[in-house]
Amino acid sequence: MSSDRKLVRVLEGTAEKTPPVWLMRQAGRYLPEYRELRAKAGSFWKLALTPDYAAEVTLQPIRRFGFDAAILFSDILTVPEALGQKVTFTEGEGPSLVPVTSSQGFITDREKWSSYFEPVYEALRLTRAGLPPETTLLGFAGAPWTLATYLAAGAGGDEQKAAKLWAYRDPQGFGYLLDILGECVAFHLIHQIEAGADAVQIFDSWASGLPAPLFEQVVIAPTKKIVATVRAAKPGARIIGFPRAATLAGYENYVRATGVDAVSLDTAMPMDWAAGNLGCALQGNLDPIALIAGGAALDRAVDNILQQTAGKPHIFNLGHGILPETPIPHVEQLLKRIRG
């Protein structure tokens, strides 16, 4: 039976005449209602881990814009926290952790994982109850490699050096870290689906700049294992992968090896190449700066993507997250251009 949710139909391989649209980081600082609730919460972590707050933030862009999907307001660093690695959010600086050089001492008790993540699952249940029936609900998690880069460096940003050195010098120990992270990610995705998510996305935000053998080892192999684990527990689970800024060959190998239903494309990925070479649904890949620019430049960028994906299963999105300075009228312009 065909789903009544357009985005789900695309993940099942249907090419919609008008593609479904949502935007990464669509719940965020560009919205005044978000800034108001963020101030009330007092901290980012409290906002993300208080179910009522997280659900409200998730629903805000749906009420304002009517996107085809809501993605749960949470953070990829909930997984390191569930594993016992405390994450600190500093205003204006972002997240930080104590760098680790070993995976010894990580929490592997699944009951403790479940207890830690429960506010996330409650937020999903509250969001599902507040969504229009035709709106897809997305869950997500960070991929093991990206989480490992945070753990090894103790900070965000493109901090791959520490993780790469660990992977090169101690492949067995680093592999064990990826395994623990992968088990927790799969656990988290399965439980998000049980809490009401129609599909989940795996964010590998720091997948760029890796030699092909290392990309296979730290990006593709762990993701393939996660997809298999989730599908073993939830047959038919719909999964979107995002190996951000990988090479063309990297994207192609990722799609073929992991079995994801859709792949999200970064801004630099040639959409016409992806449409002709990647055998799955596509998501993306408008430049967030074009969305800030607005006007004729935005219209041209949108039209180009629509033309290149015509007749293909496609979810319209950005190539990365929406930026805080994005004007709200430009988001409205984007939706009008896509939907006519």
C-alpha cells in the first residue's frame, strides 16, 4: 500500500512530480520562535533533552512553512553522552568533550542507554502526536566516524587529525571504538523508529578528505553494519545516509555497499551526475548561501536542481544546514518555487 506521506513514497522509490521538501537545521536560530524558546530553556542541552521543548522546536517550522518532513530537534552528541562521555555546550563556541585515546570505560549497558535516551523518544512521541498526518517524522544519529572525530579531538569542526592518527596507529583499537559507537547508534535509531519516526538519517558530517581505503574502513563499513542491524530489528526501515563532501567514487561506493534508501548530497556534488549514477533516492543539495542570497539567484539554483532530478526519486533539501542569518521570506520563496 502506498504511503500517504510523500517523503516516505520517495524513499520507497517513487518519483513525485513535486518533490517533498525539508531543510537540515530547519528548526533553529533563524526563527524568532526558536530564539524565544531557547532563551526560556536557558541552555542548548536543556532545550534538546526536555521532551516538551524539543517537540515544540521540532513543530515550529512545520507550523510556519508546512514542510513535508519534521526532523526531531536533538543532537548527534547524545550518543557519546549515552556512552558516558560528557559533552559541554559553551555559548558561541559549540560543543566540547574531554579527548579520549581509548574506548575503555565506555558505558555499554543498554538499559542505561535506554534511560538516557528516553527524553528523545518521548519528544518523538509528542511530535508525532502534533504533526499533520501527511508529514513525515525523521529521526537521526551521527555516524561512528564523525562521532569518533569529536571524541578524539574533544571538539567540533573539521578536526580529523586526532582520529586519523588513531586509526592509522592503532587500527584495532580504533575499530573497537567504531564498533561501540555503531552499536549505540543502531540501538538509538531502532528506538527512534519504535517511538514514531518514519525514517532516520545518519549524518557523517566529517566524511571528507579521507583516502579511499580509510573511507571504506571508517565510513562505509560502520554504516553498512548499522543499516544491517537496524533492518534486522525493523525490516523495511527507511534510512537516509549523508557522507558529507565525499568524492564521487566515495558516494557511489557508499550507496552500493551500505544499502541506504536515499543519500543526501552536499552542495558541491553534481546533481546531474548523482541522478545518473547513484541507484537510490537523492536528497539535496541547494547551497545554503543561495538561500541567503534569495531573488533570481535562488530561483535559478532551485530550477537547476528540479530540472536535473526530474523523473527521479528526489527530496529537496540543502547541501548542509540552514544558516542563522537566512531571511524567512527566502524560505517562503524557496517553497513557492518548488511547489508552484
